[in-house]
Amino acid sequence: MTFPTIPGDGPLPVVLVGAGLMGQAWMRMLQTSPDADLVGLVDLDQELAHSAAAELGYDGLVIGTSVSDVASRSGAKAVINVTVPRAHVPVTLEAVFAGLPVLCEKPLAPTVGEALAIVAAAEASGQLVVTSQNRRFYDSLASYRQAVAEVSPLALLTTDFAREAHFPGFRETMRHPLLVDMAVHAFDVSRYLLLDDPVSVWCETFNPSWSWFDGDTVATAVFEFAGGVRYRYTGSWTTRGLVTSWNGSWRAAGEHGTATWDGEREVRVERADATRSLPGTGHSVVTSSGLSAPMAAGGAEEIAGSLADFVDALRTGRTPESEVHSNVHSLAMVEAAVRSADTGERVHFDDVLEEGHREALALDLPEAVASALAGWGSARAAVDRVAVGS
């Protein structure tokens, strides 16, 4: 997919949509960002928007309730969509048809069908839309991807996630809080590490007797990826003691060794030594030194990393890895896992994508978006036809 680039090398003027807690986190980051200047703020709650701007020292910020109006008055060149998930579709559609590229907080949309509507809107408008998968942006994770490549081809990639999560409010009443609100980060990172997409999943969930959540907080999911690798995720939001990082603990087992990441700063690799053979087997010896992989350094991390990647794409025309065509696969991992947990059956991703396509076709959408959706031969073909990194 090609999209308009924005020439220049200075900070990109942007409008932020959403002045709540996450929006304010973005506002704080933008205060020192070399990549973008906040020139406009949009929220239906104008009192909240003015209060947030004043509290964070944003004098002269253009504030309003309409994305296109605030962008026009402020001279913004792009939009950061930090609204609640149910507002992602209308806000993103308003922005792209006003000629503005969008960086949208995860999840891209509440359902795969609504996410496919955003994909179609990106195609119909010709604008770049990217999902902010902020947990891809850690120097240590970049090092871990290098380490995984060194020990590949893989047989198995695993994540163990264990936290004691207390989020009073809607999360404690969700049916699948761990899968829907948290696991998407790990699922997305698995695609980042494997450079591949899943084809099926089996998932089981339950809620322990001591849980303070209404829905299931423990899950085990096994994904089969197109290249044959199995990715196993085991997570809990009701762990009492010895918790992992919020990124979980990772292990990749491959032909040429094993690589681990603690989810924070430590990457470790044990490699097969091609110069030493195990007598009588023809197999190489695995080193036992536990060498640390070299640390990639200097990149912007978390939401600052998402923003830097988005702005670089707009300056260069490079398609980022979390462009919406590709990112639908991460959202589909969540929806497929939930469906498997509810039915007790293995779920195939082509089924999830095609059912999402039918759902999208039934939505009340602008004619250009509906036409783009109707022109797809299949949802799988549509989301796979954009090559990232080009």
C-alpha cells in the first residue's frame, strides 16, 4: 500500500483525540518528543480536555469536539487516536477522510469485523493507519528478536505471564479480562519475533476460587503458525507472588540453540557449537556459557517508540510492521482464543477473518468503505497483500 508522505525533518504537528488517563500519558510523552508537537486536543468532554491541557501546561492548544475542525484550525498533519475502543472506528474514519493519517491505540477495534472496516477505510482514503503496539518497542526486545533469529528455525516459542492485577472498574467485570485486555500484547510480540502469522489456536481458560474478577483470569493458548512453529501462552492475572515482568517471560527453542528474555532487560542465548560434535550422533554440542545477546540501544521505547515509528513511516514512505492490514492478525489472535475457550474447540484463523468480513459488510459505513470491503476476494487475501517494511 502506498500513502502520502509528509516531507520535512522537524516535529510533526498532531492532534490527540482522547483526554482521559491514557490520553494524558500521551500528552506527557509529547511534551519532550523530538518526533511530534501536540497542536490540538479533541474530546467530547470539553471540561476534561481544558483541565488536562491546563494541568499539563499546554497553553494555546486548539481544543474542540471534532477531529477535522481541530485539525484544520491547528494545522495538524496527523491524528493520534487514544479514545476508548468503541470509538476507534468513527474517529479513525473521520480522520482519514479528512486527509489525516492515524496512529491508533490498541486494540485497533473491539472486533475483527470493525478492524476490517478500518482497513478498508485506509484503502479507500489512501491514508496510513497504524496501531500503537507499544510493547514492541523495547531495546531488549529488539535484541531478543536478533537472538531468536540466531537459534532459528524454531520448534517452540513460549510466554509465561504472571501478575496480580487490580484494576477496579470495567476490567473486573469482563468475561475474558486477561485475553481481551492484556494477552494481545504478548500475541502481537509473538508475530514480531516469528515474522509470521498464526493459522489456528486451541485455548482453555478458568477463574481460580480466590479471584477478585468476574471473568476468567487464567489462560493457556497454543497457536500454530504458518511456518509450523507452535507458540504457547500461559497467563494469569491472579498470581499471588513471584510475578513476571508485565511483558512475561519468554523462551525460544530452535535447531541452533535456545534464547530467553525476562521481559525486562536480560536476553540470554545458548547456541549450538558447529565446531564441536557430540560423539556418535552427528549433532553439535550446545554451549553452556549462557552468553548474553548484545543489547540494541538508543531507540525510543513504549509509546514514544510507536510514535517515532509512525512519524518515520510518514517521512519515508516505509510501511511499518503495525500497519493495520498486518495488525488485524494480532486482534484476530485474541478473538480466536476467546472463541476457542468458549467452545472448547480448535479455531482456524481463516474462519475468524471471513466471519469478520461478513460482519464488516453488514455495518453502516461510508459508501467508499463499503465498496472497498465488497471488492475483496477474501479477508485473508486483503490483509496479507500489504508487505511491511517496504
